[in-house]
Amino acid sequence: IMPEFCIAERDGHVLTVTMNRPERMNALHSPSHFEMDEIFNEFEKDPDLWVAIVTGAGDRAFSAGNDLKWQAEGKKTEPPASGFAGLAHRFNMQKPIIAAVNGLAMGGGFEVALACDIIIAAENAFFALPEPRVGLAALAGGLHRLSRQIPMKQAMGMILTGRRVMAEEGYKLGFVTEVVPEGGALEGARRWAALISECSPVSIRTSKDVVLRGQQYASADEAILADYQSVTDMRNSLDFIEGPLAFSEKRPPDWKGR
């Protein structure tokens, strides 16, 4: 089936997923959640895809979040089990995902970005969780992710007002990885994806898994001593042999990703 509300494009080991409803500021409705769910299911299963980039069509919006017009028309708003945009509840995704925020990221749009591992934001991009202004709450992960990704008082300042934060302030607060010139978000994200792709895909998946699972422990000590299946998998992988071999032979590694 050809996706109707998003575009998925492969370039080597990188998958770029574009939320494609520019006439609605790339706001997402039930059909688009299910499309993205399917795309990310395929991405997870495909051994040749190592990194994903998520962005929005056009130059005005990454995503305005939940399509309120669709909701107001009384249409079904159920997302899939993987949550908003097929990402918000995808807690076991081991492959890295980069958000290329090319414009506004409001509500669910900001929550999609927060569910990614890296956020590259154009300098004209801005972020907000304005749900309380329309009688809702940021329940697609925004309340929990933002308050864990930046200091609590700063998070509350955004959450309890719904105020807009420009890319530069987002960088200072700590939820934006890099600010790039207007129009450069996708190019910036591709640059980061290329850097990630130079590393062993197995090591990258293991690193992400250990960071996220380690968050469940009260202290760094406990997290360090915990057992992680991904670490066992890495030690039994072809990449684990290839990395040191390539280093000793002074040549670029030929990663297999398994």
C-alpha cells in the first residue's frame, strides 16, 4: 500500500519519513498514525536500515500535532499500539531516530520530536505543549519526556503555560541537539545520520538500549552493574569481531549490522 499522508524514502542505510499534510501543518489524524506505525514496523525489521529521520513537508511546520479539526468533526482518533505518529509508545525501538524540525512543533508534533533520540532544529523552529489552552493535556509522552529531558522547573514553565520556545532557547534548555540555519534541518539531520552510520549498527543499538534501560535504575551504580541482553548480543555479533580487526588492519570497517 502506498502511504497517503506520509512519505518514506530510503537512502543507503537511512530512512527518511516525512509527515505529508502541509495543508494542515502536518497535523496527524488516525489514518496517518497507522501509516507511520506500519513504516516504523518495517524500519525496525529491515537489517539494512540503520537510522531514521522524521521531518515535516513544506517549510512552515514539522507537525502541529493532533488534527483538532478531524477530532471536532467527530471522527475516530484512536492511535495504534505504538502511539501517536507510530512512535510515542514505541518503547523498545533500538535503532536511532533523528527529528529534523523544519518549522513549528506543537503539541503532538513536539511529542514526536521528544520521542526521537536527536533533535536538529532550524533556527525558525519553535516548540510548545499548548494542550491546556484547548482543554487537553500532552498525554502522548510529552509531560513525561520533557520533564526527564530538561530540568523540572524549566519543563513546568513550558507545560503549565503552553508557551512557545524558539530553537535557540530549546538548545539552551537542553532538548535540542543542534540549531541549524532556516531551511537546513533535513540537511543537518542527514549529516548526523551519516556520522551515526560510520559506527557499528550493533554498537549503536546496544548503546541506545543501555542508556534507555539504565534510566529505570535509581543510581548510575545499579545501571552499570545491570544485565542487558543487547550487550550479550553485541559481544556475539560479527561487528564485534570486525571493528578491532579493521582497526588493526588500518582500514575502514565493513559493518554487517549483526
